[in-house]
Amino acid sequence: MRRMTSLCSALALAVAITGAITGAANVAVAAPAPPAMTYRAEASIPLPDGRWDLLSVDADHRRVVIARGDSVSVVDIATGTARSIGAIDRGHAALAVPGTHTIAVTSGKDNTLRLLNADDGHEIAKIPVGDDPDAAIWDPAARRIVVMNAKGGTVSVVDPVAIRVETSIAVKPALELAVMIAPGLMAINDEDANEIELVDLTRGVALAPIALNGCEGPTGIAFAPDANLLLSACANGKAALVDVRTRKLVKLLPIGAGPDTALYDAARRRFLVPCGKSATLSVFALNRHGAITPLAPVPTEIGARTGAIGPDGRIYLPTARFLPAEAGKRPDMVPGSAHLIVLVPTG
């Protein structure tokens, strides 16, 4: 996302999470468990060259769709092969629309949401949205696509059947990733304000935000509905844990460096944060009493900062190998090195 300025090619930090985490509010934090591998690398699927951003899993058709700089990568999970579709102008988020063969992808530079047919790749529609559309999520209750317009500070609610923007809601600039936390209620990370914006999609209004004191540059966000907890991944090596019922920050947890996504594995009750600079996956277990336990971080690869999780618990992380970077510039990728890491749960 916009704060991910450079990936240090020689960086391979091992993040050790040790000691009990104290302070509790309404959520207990347990002592770290003994080191144990919670995920293992199962596959590495080659991808076309080029930059990537947000991705999603199309469980109905066993594929992963990834927003790329100028296209969308459609990855067949069964065969481990990828193909490119569409013509995108700085793709930010690729969203598989449930129950359809449609992929919605935000095209950041031309301020549109593109609807693509995942099977044959043809463009169904190009829908103007707000300024710099970034993250996009699916609202299952309303069956709408919700687009976060980062620079414009607005949210576009798109009807994928009528192919139009149904509502545009004013929020604040620097909107990042979002998640539904109740029917008609959405939480969005605000990267500049260091807070979570709450948006009532039913009424079309922004509500009072949740301050994330001690969290700098929140991007990724995940929600555990069984515990009413939100987790925001921050750029300063922290993750902010928020109680949705009280709408307050209850704990800062240590994570790796360079996160851009946060995930929740409901079956295993785990929060997951891919960290691209430290080449780790931070893992937190949540028990039935609401206690959070940091588990041993899982080694990944430099650049694996975004990800998606399938219903079987497999985690998909795009990355590549990088050449040494010049001062102040993003490193170039090694040609032919882009790939999709597949992690499978163990134990």
C-alpha cells in the first residue's frame, strides 16, 4: 500500500515473541506458547512478472485472484498455474464476487472499478468511483461491492448486477483495508489518522472513529466475530487489538516489519499478519475465553506482505526476489521470480 516504500533485499529478520504480555482491559493476553510450527510451505506457484497488491480466494472455483499493476492474475489452485486477464491501470484490489464468475478490481490511476469475467477474461464493465480506489470488500448482507477511495476519502457502494454506484459516503482520506463487523456496519483503517473509521452502510454515514493510540500507519485489518475483536496491522511493529463492543483499543501486540494485510482463520481461531520486510507471518491464537496468545512467527519470504486465506485454512502470499535497491527507491524484481507462496496449517 502507500506506506510500503521499499523492501530491503538483504533483510531477513527473525522475530521472536517472548515473555508474557500484560495489561488487559476486557481481553486477556496469555503467555507465549512454546515455539511450534503452525504453518508449513506447501507450494510455490509461478506468477507473471510485475507488481502486485491485494488478492482474494474464489473458493467456489478453486482459484486465487491477484491485483497486478496492469492486469489481474488468476491462479488455478488445483493445477498451480496462473494466467493474466484484463487491462488495469495500477490495480490495487482483486475481489472474487461470491456466487459468480466475476472479479471486481480497483484501477487506481483512472479511478474506476473494473468487472471482469474470470473464465474468458473479458471486461464486463468499467465503473467510475472515487479518487484513488484502493481496497474493496464484499458486503454479503446487501450483496454489494464496497470500494475504499484512498485520496478521495469516500466509500463507493457498487451494485454489481445493476453495474452502478449506488451510494457514495464521505469518510476521511487515507482509507486502507476494511472489514464488515455487522450487517451494514464496516470498519476501515485510516493510515494517516491512525484510527479505525466506522461506516454505517445502511444509512450512508460515517460514525465516530476508534483511536489507535500507539499504532502508526494501520493498513491490514481482520475481524474475529466469535470474540468481537478487530486486529489492525500497524507500520511500527505493532498490531492494535480493538474490542468492537466497547469500541476501544485494548492491547498493542508485537508483530514483524512491513505488514500490509491481516487475516482471521475462524476454524483455528487465529489472527495472522504477513510481514514483508521481516519475512515472517505473525500468528496469534484466540481461545474460547477471549485470551490472545502470540505463537511462534512462521518464516515466509521478503516481500510477502499481502495475503488471503481460503476456507481450508491455506494462506496465499504473493512475492518475488529483489535486486539491491538504490537509496530512496523501491528495489527492482528479479525477472521471472514472482510467485505465490502457499502455506498449509499443521497440527
